Amino acid sequence: MKVPYAKKWQHEANKLRRIAENCGLTEERKWGKPCFTFRKKNVAIVIPLKESCAFSFFKGALLKDPKHILQRIGQAQAGRWIKFTSPKEISALTLRTYIKEAVQVEKSGKKVPLKKISDYGTPEELQALLDAAPKVKAAFEALTPGRRKSYIFHISGAKQAKTRAARAEKCVPLILSGRGFNERS
């Protein structure tokens, strides 16, 4: 699997990999990226991005983050990452502290309390469309919770009501096909 931007951030990724391995984590290849596990549980992953290289913690929401360097990843509830743009920015001491805490979280068996799909409000524009079209409503309700959530996030991300309504309309063919908003055909 070819990972975009992997070559661009090779030096940063290599430094991050060495630090993680020195913390007793096992490196595996998952999703084409270096993923670090503890007792076969995912702890962290290196993600090359367009403008930076990220070290992402799967249960980052449970970390204390005393240096305030963890960033939320989009709409993700559990994951948090630290972004780097050069090897000089990577502090082995700081990263080791965060990795050790992440391992302790994994050892403890703690889980990030995740919201259920019912905890997210359906945008008015989408609800009106679903109420007006029983076939679309049935298709929407047949989607997995994650797929329904992808539409809720996409549509509710618009600030103006007319944009939300237009987005809802454009999603109808995808909903009827049984795919999530971010899925390719």
C-alpha cells in the first residue's frame, strides 16, 4: 500500500519510530503505516500528512497532556495527535512521557466513553428530507451508525441553512446506495 507523503516525512517518521520502539512498543504495519502496539493493542501510529508528520495516540483523549500538545483529530472522539514539521521539533523526552502514559492507559483497560449515534442531533434539513421521502429515510436508517454519523457531520458542518439543505439533497444518491459520505464507489 502506497502511503501519500511517506517519503516527504521519512526522517521525522524514522525518529518517531525509534522513540516508540525504545519505549517497549511493538511495531507493526497497519493501514500501510508504522503502528505501535502493546500486548497486541494499538497504542499509537505515525501518520505522514501533507503539511506535517503526526504521531497519533488511539486513546489520546484519556491522556493528561500537561504540555497541551495533543490535538483533536477532526471529529474523532478518542484519538489525539502531535504534529511535527521537522526532526528538531521532536522531543524524545516529552514523547516518551506521553507514550508511557498511553501504555499505562492500555494496561489499565480504560476505554474512551464514546457517544452513541442517538447522542448526535440530526440536522433539521436532513430530518425534513428524510420525513418527506420514506424511501430515503428507510435507506438512512439501514446504514451503520458510523455511516449515518458521516452524513450528520457533513451536513451539520455547514453554517447556513440553505447550504445544509443543499448538502442533504446531494447526499440522497449516496444514502440510497448504502454508502457512507466518505466512502468511494
